[in-house]
Amino acid sequence: MFYFSVTKNGKPLDPIKYTWDEKTKTFSSVENELVLNFSKINGVTFKTGSDCTFDTGSNCTFDTGYSCTFNTSYGCIFKTGSCCTFNTGYSCTFKTGSKCEFDTGLCCTFNTGYGCTFNTGSKCEFDTGYSCTFKTGYVVHSIQVQNVNLIQVIVVHSKQVIAVHSKQVQIVHLIRVIVVHSKQVIAVHSKQVHVVRLIQVMVVRLIQVIVVHLKQVQNVNLIQVIVVHLIQVMVVHLIQV
């Protein structure tokens, strides 16, 4: 027996207005403006109308209309209309319309229209329309990062790498120090040197900052981690500068 709830306008939806196959874990309804809570169930297939809100487990499949909101775990597949909002885990696949917003984990695949906003982890792949905004992890595919944005990519990535390892060492203060000094380097050098040279300056400066504060973090490997990942960022983006 699976426990879930489906409401509309704050009231339970009449069971005659939807179908639920417990054996295949498939939910189907032509109704719009539903609120579906399947948070305790994984592997559900949904087919609904528009303006719906989903709270689900992992490995679910969605075929919906526009303007839906999704709060899911990892490994989900989405086929939706435009103007949807996604808050998901990792390894999800999206095929959507335009003007959607994504906040996801790593290793996701996106095929979307124009005007979308992405806040994702690393190792994602994007095939999108125009006027999209990206904030991603360190391995980026199919994003044409312009020279003016490359500095931001480096700074954001540095913070992400450190944050990933923050559970291993006491570096709450170090994170703030790195970000502050990165901004200072950019402010001093961005108008004086070519962007390729600026990358080199930033890497050197980051290493100096880490060395100074290493006694606070007690993690010799942290330097190697940050430098390796910075090199990966440069390799991915250097051809574009």
C-alpha cells in the first residue's frame, strides 16, 4: 500500500478525476492546478495538466503541461511545457519549453527553450535556446562562455570546490578569505592584463592565500584539490579566450 495525497484548491481531489495504478506506480489526470505529494514513493510515472506542484521521491517520470513546480530527488525524467520550476537531485533529464528555472544536482541533461535559468552541479549537458542564464559546476558542455563571464566562472568554481570539501576540514573562514581575495585580484588586474594572464594571476594568488591559512585547515591535500580543479576549468574555457 502506497500513501500519497492529491489536492486541488486545498481539498482532496475526487478519485474519479484521476487514475492510480499501484502495480506500475502510474498516476494520470487531465486536471490542472493539482498539488501532489508522493514524497515517500520512488519510481512513479506522472501524466498531468498544467500549474501542478509535485513533491516526489527519486527515479520518477513526468509528462506535464506548463507552469508546474517540481521538488524531487535524483534520477528523474521530465517532459514539460514552459515556465516550470525544478528543484531536483542529480542525474535528472529535462526536456522542457521556455522560461523554466532549474536548481539541480550534478550530471543532469537539459534540452530546453529560451530564457531559462540554471543553477546546477558539475558534469551537466545543455542544449538550449537563447537568453539563458547559467550557474554551474566545473565541467561545462555546450555553453559558450564569453570572455567577460570567464572570471565569474573561475570565482564561482573556486568557491564550489572549497565548499565540497568543507565537511572534511575546518575551512569556513578560508572560504570567505578565498572569495574576498579573488575579488581583490579581479579588481586590481582585470583592466590591466589579458584574461589568460588574469587566470594565472588568480591561481598564484589563491595558492598563496591557501598556504597562509593552511594551519587553520590542516589539510595538505586541499591545495592540490583546488589547483587541479582550477586547471580543469581553464582547460575547458581557455580555448574561448
